[in-house]
Amino acid sequence: MPAVIRFLALTCLATGLVACGGGGDTPSQSAPDPVATVECDPANPSTHAECGTVLLGLTDADGDFLNYTVDVVSLSLETANGRIVETLPRSTRINFAEYVDLTELLTTATVPPATYVAGAITLDYGAAEVFVEQDGEAKAAVVLDEDGNAIDQTSLEIRLSDRDRLIVTRGRPAFLQLDFDLAASHEVDVVPTPATAVSEAFIVAEIDPVDEKSLRVRGPVTGVDVADMAYTVAIRPFRDRDGDFGTATVNVVDDTEFEIDGEPFAGSAGLEALAAAGTGTPSVALGTLDVAARSFTAERVLAGTSVPGAGRDAVIGNIIARSGNTLTIRGATFVPRDRSAHFHDDVLVGIGDTTRVFKDGHDADSVSIADLSVGQRVTVLGNRPATAESSAESPTLFVDATDGAVRMHLTRVSGTVNEVLPGETKVDLQSIDRRRVSIFDFAGTGVTPADDADPGNYQVATSQLVVSAFAEDKPIVAKGFPTAFGSAPADFTGRTLIDFTEVRSKLGLGWGSEGTFAPFLSLSTEGLVIDNANPDIGPRQYIKQGPVLIDLTELPSGTSVVPASGKTLFSIKTRDSIRLYSDFGDFADDLGLSLDGATPMRSMHAYGSYDAAGNVFTANKVGVFLLTPDTGNDTD
């Protein structure tokens, strides 16, 4: 059985990609494979002028997996005339759980100009590393198919509708984004040991992405052009140390932050330092992709030994406790200099006066080890003593960063509002970077013990950020930095604040292994109303609004789901097909025909915003899973 997750793909990047639109919109004209005077052969560089380019990126929707690492063995595309084109030069190991807030450039594939109608991805679980959270602790999990068998290797088919075919033309790049929605595609049971995650393969092809995220580009530097404010890299995604995944150009601006071999730079000075470092220097860039201009601009660049795992061992995670100059990092990804990265839930880190500290968006001279407080998300560069254990099961892993460096990243806290004051909001804190607040030890965070951060009344400095006057008892999310250790209150300085009026909500609903024939009280082109009293509901039956979990079966009336304005995506999946719509009316028409009294619905998920007072969920994305194969209701 197909094994994984969800696959959101195929984004128009250039005007050369004609006929882009969601299924259910006005259909475009089907185009034949373009004919070139010299046929494109991806293996023959002399023919590449006749080829097109597909850029592949990977991201993930918010989920409850702490780690979900498998090997991607193959990613192929199929043309309208049946030609299969492989886009990956070699297998690559990916931790899908890392990509909630960003997309990683996977490869730039040279492909023949053609109309692409399908594709397939092959995943290998033989050396999978999957962890879920149980009572604040990491617990190993095994991924199972619907029959309860452990998955080894599986291929997932991506079938595009006639209205969503990808047209690749000579010299014009396209962008393929893989969005693996772990939560929507797994039912997790944490009771057994190991925990189990039963997979429902939910594969969607998205032409116009609903969610916009930062893009990350990794790889050794192949050239620097200071005059044009750009450099090029040979793409090496997901910490791969070798392989040819294509090339990419990284543009920089005057405000682009550089950290090269532990030294900070900005703009052209950073490029000059990068040029001095030489070709082959490892680099990681984080920034934005301009779809219209077909260009990537970096906000931050790490290079040389500042790249995790390049010359030094690295630890990436959140500080859950600090005792003197010893930090406890939990939810850690350990990136050794000589081996592949792996998950290690707890790592001890030693720091000292000679530890360099960097803070995203701040001058390096303005921060020190005093700023490293509980909750802070960090990347640590240091050295693992030769005697230290490095297995995921061992609690004794220690990294010495006294002569290393620590980079502070924006940290995400969420909770419910206790009180709104001028310049400050007091929050009942529920999680930090999606980990339960109960795992954090706030001892020592305050000026005195009495001032230590209290998660029940966590003080977030909001400065000029606006919080709704009606926000009390409502969910709130803040992104920023914890206050320097020993300096609270306030406990946290918010750089971005999202209160209940805008906080992203998620709806997850299931009707058991047999599904239900009547999931809705009503269904129209304007919206649908879920039958919350349906006896088949379970085990998924919630709306998650920030940190707040709302049980649908406890609501007094059926929950309405209506389409949002702007970019939307609606999908209907069966065991062997997927149909996509950008128009809710077309989606509702198809769904109404499909729910014919003989076709049960197994699950539904949606993303958007939730109005608890009106019990209305306004959705940017909705996906449903029907248990029978297509029965001719596809409107393509």
C-alpha cells in the first residue's frame, strides 16, 4: 500500500508555464509536447539549450511528529505521450518534520520541454527515523500501511487533472513544491511501544500555493559575482555531502546578513568574504523566491564553518533548561561533522565566555551568552568529545561549545491571553516551538527567583504590536526571543504577534476505518455543515486553534465550513486518484455527486481560521478522503 503523507506540488514560476489553474476552473487547452530542432537529452549538456527546467522544493504542513526521516529514492515526471523523466540524480535523506515554516530547494532538474501529466515519488523506510511526542517526551514510532504492516519501500503516484497539467517550455523554469502534510495523512497511536503511525497516502498537486514560506538553498559555492550582488551554488539539499542536484543563483542585497567562518558581514562585504573563502565553501541561504521575477534573494547566508556540520558538530533545538553555563537542548537534531544528521531528543551543551553568540536580525556585538535563556531556539556549533555517545536512545550526548558558537533563532510561543496591558500581554503559555511547556524549566530566568518566568502568566513584551481588546481567554501566537537569562520580566519580546482573530486553525476529522455515508448535515456551493453528532466520528474529531483543542462532538451544533477569499485549494481523494479544485463550488458539486449513498467518507482536514462564537471554520484548504475508487464523477 502507498505509505506517506501528502504531496502538494506544481507551482507556476514563469510566464512560460501556460495553462495554470486549479481543477474545476475553466479548462486550458491541452498542449502537445513542444518540438525542438535538436531533441533535449538531460544527460547531454550540449542539448540543454533545448531543455526546460523544473525547480523542486520541499515543505511540510504543521504536524505532531518530532522527527520523520526517510530516504527519497526517486522522483519522476511523466509527459502526455508517456515518457518518464527522473528528476533526482540520487537518493536523499529527508526529515519532513523540519519543514513546517520553510521550503527547501531539493533540485533543479533539466527536463525535456513537454506537457507533464503525472509523476511518482518512491520512499524507502528501511532506515526510517520517526519520533512522536508522548507526555512531553520523544517516543520512537513505526509507520504502518492500512493493513497494519510496517512499510518498507513504496511509490506514490501523482496524477494531475487535465486542467492542471504542467507545461514546461524551452528556457523557462517551473517550480515544483512538495508539501508533506504529516498530520493529515497519519493516525498516530502513542500507547504501544513503539508508537504506530498508520499512513493514508494523500497526494495533491497544487498549481498556485496557498501558503507562502521562506525558501532555503544549500550547497557548495561555485562562483561569486560581487558586481551583480549574487553567487551560485551546486545544490546539496538536506545536508547531503555529495551528489549533483543542479545549480542555483542566490541574489543578495545590502541588508543580507552573512556569517562566514564565525565572522559577521553584510551585503557586498559578505560576498567579498565569500569570494575569498573560495569555491567549494559550504553555504546555506534562507530567503524569498520572487515568482514573477524567477529569482531567489537571501535574507541570511551561512558559509564555511558557520554551516552546521561543516568542520564542527552541531545541535539544533530549544533550550529547555540552563544551569550556569550548561544548556539542555531538547527536540534536537544532531549534525556531526563526519556522519549523517540524526534526532537526539536531549543534548547537553557547554558554553563559556569565549563562545560566540549570534542573533538573527541583530548586530553580533549586541549579544552574548547572557542572552541564552530558556525556550530559545538555537543552532550550536561545537565539538563532541570522543567519549560521548551519539545514539538517539542515549541521554548522555554532550557538545562543548566553549570555543564554538551559538546562533539564536526566532522562537514561537503560543497560549491563551490572560490580560492585555499597554506594551505587554500576559499569556497562559501552552507550547514553545510546538513542544509542550511542561518540559521547560524556567528556574534562573528572572532577576530573582520570584521573577522567574511563570508559564501560567508568561509576560510577553509587545511594544507597538497590537493585541485585540477582546483577546482575553483567546489563543495567541508570538514570534520573537526570550528575555536574557536572569533578566525577566518581561519573559519574552514579541517581534510578530498573531492573536485569535488571525491565528491559523486546523480541522481534523475521521469516521473510522469504515467511514460514514452521511458526514454532513448540508452541502452546497456556499459551504458545508459537519454532522458533529454522527456516531461514526472518531478518533480524529477536533479543531486546533493555536494551542486550543476543540472537540467537535462537544459543540452544540454542526460546524460550518466555508471557503476563504484569496488563494484556496480543495481536493477529493480516493484510493487511486485525486481531483483538485480552486473553486469551492466545483468541489462541492463533485463531492455531492460522489456521496451517492454507496461511497463512504473516511476523513477530512482543513486549514484556515475558526470563529468559535459562530462555530464557523473559514478554510483556505480542504481535503476529503473517499473510500472507493473513482466512479466517473471526475469533472475533468
